[in-house]
Amino acid sequence: MKTFTCPFLSLLIGLTSAVLSATPFAAPMADRLERPSRISASASQAPLTGIQRLGQRLVLVGADGHILLREPDGRLHQAKVAVDVLLTAVHFVDDRQGWAVGHDGVVLHSADGGENWDKQLDGKTINTLMLTWAETEVARLEQVASAQGSDNAAQLQALDNARFALDDITAGAVAGPSRPLLDVWFANADEGWVVGAYGMVLHTRDGGKRWDYLPDLDNPERLHLNAVLGLANGDLLIAGEGGRLYRRVDGQWLAAQQLTPASLYKLVQLRDGEVLAMGFGAALLVSNNHGQDWKPIPLGTKASLYGAEQLADGSLWLTGQAGVLLHSQDLQQFRLFQSAIRGAWLGVAALGDTQLALVGNKGLHVLAIHELKELR
């Protein structure tokens, strides 16, 4: 089975290790899939990995199944969550319906604006979906090979690939529900996608009641997939390890693009339709045509980038490792800032025009923009 090589995924794995090492007699992961997240007074100081504005509230996800809701007056309270594994991303389609994903193949759903979260999927079910697909594919290709004989090299290669996939998936299933999911995006309350480690892509058309494993992405190396985003024109983008970008147009996956050698961690569409891809070593690229073509944007830093937020005035904040933040009015000139807290900022949300809510391995911090130190 493929080993972890993506720095972003390694960072999230590190967050899990840090939390478990600080928890005496931590229960096995299988138990954590069945055990509700514990209410903790210090949840906002524990690692947090994702943030989304929901009206005037913020929804935050992170370690030990923690999901926090921040009210406009700054009060925080913890949601009721069915699992206590590390959560990695959250996405709401309206003020009621939302999904969160995390380690061990967890997909959670909330129908009440984030107050309560039920488990829709976990790695045990994903293993079953993958095994069913692989066994069916091997049987189908064996039947084709038997009918066509041994002269069709392409068919024989496809059969070899399917048998290898079956062996690999079987070995992965033996390890248990160990398939981290890293991002989630829903077009509406019914149709959505989740992506994750080892090239994992899952799709639902009924709000998560049933999920389909999608093996047809152009990703034979099973590179990790870190981000998924639907565009305003209906296209779907997936980005990940090795700078790979995958586009789904009119229901069909196109050949993969490699935008950069650096792994990509985040996709975001701005209000004017431009799309940004960002990641390792300050990789930042922009597309003006829905992801068909990309142009790199040079930055005065080598810090990896993890989060982005566009303010009401159209300006953009980017967040990254070691407390780095970048601000731009035009996507051409960027001002580099340093927060006093040197953790990795994995997500950002604006609180009006004067404050930023930042989440990362240091938990939640609300910083006044005028207090940030500009680096020259």
C-alpha cells in the first residue's frame, strides 16, 4: 500500500499523533469511530483544520471530532458529533445542510446548521465499496480476456492492473478503516464529492445516504487528493499531490494536468470567477478560464499555503505555515505579514473588515488586521 508522502497529509497525521500522545490510554481507532466526540473546555485550543462562515456564525472542525460554532458575539460552543477522529474539512451548502470529513474515511452530516452531526460513512464501508468494485472489475476483464484470447496486449495489461488494484485494496482493508478523507464539496443538498489519500474519490447523489467509489480518475499512481471544488459554471476541480489537477467537464473527467511539481492543498474561486490553486513552497496559480489554463503568481516567501479568504472589498488573504499571511488587492502585488503565533494556519475567515479568524495547529485565534506585523 502506498506510503504517506504529501507534506500536507503528513501535517494532518502529525496533528493526530500530537493529540493521541497527550491523551493517556487512548482508545483504538476502531473504537473512536463508534464513540462520540467528548465535550472539552479547551477544544478551541486543540488543533483545528477547517473553517467556514455560516451567516454570521463560524463552523470550525478539528482534532478528536471537535466541531465548534462561534456566534457573532464571540461565544463558542461545541456541537454533538458521532465520532472523535481527526476531522479535516467542512462544507455547508446553505444555513442548515453541511458535511464534514476526516480520518478513517469518516463523512459526517448536519441538518441543523452544525449543532448535531451524524456519521454517514466510514473507512469500513469504503473498504467494502472498493473491494466490490475491484472484484467486479477483475471478473469482467477475465471474461473479456477469455473471449478475446491472449493476443490483446491492452486488455491483458488492464487485467494485470485490475488484479494489482484488488491485491492493494485487499491489503489496505486488512489494516482497517485507515483511509483519510481530506476535503468535501457539495453542489446542493443532494450531490457531493469527497476526496482523500491514495487517490480516493467518492460521489453521492442523495445527500450522502449512498456513496459510489469512483476509480476512473486519471491517477494510476494513486496520488493523494487534497482539495475538491465545484465552479460556478458546473465544472469540478480536484487538486493534490505532485501539483496534479483533474477537471470534470459535462460529466467527463479530462486528462490530468500538472500545474507545478509542488503539491496543491487548496482551491478557491473568487467572486469575479478567477480560480486559485495553492500549496507547498508558496505555490500559487490563477486561472481565468475555469481551470483550462494556469499562470503562476510569484510570492516573496517560500511558506506553504493552506487557506484563502476574499474580503468584501475584493482583497484577498492567504494563510500558511509558520504564522505567515499574505494580502493582495489585485493578485499581482502581495504584502507579507507575520502573526505573533507561529503555527500553521490551515484556514481563515473574515470577521468584518478588521479581524481574521484563523485556525491551525494552535487552535482558533481571532486577530485584528492592524496588529499584524508586516515583513519587508
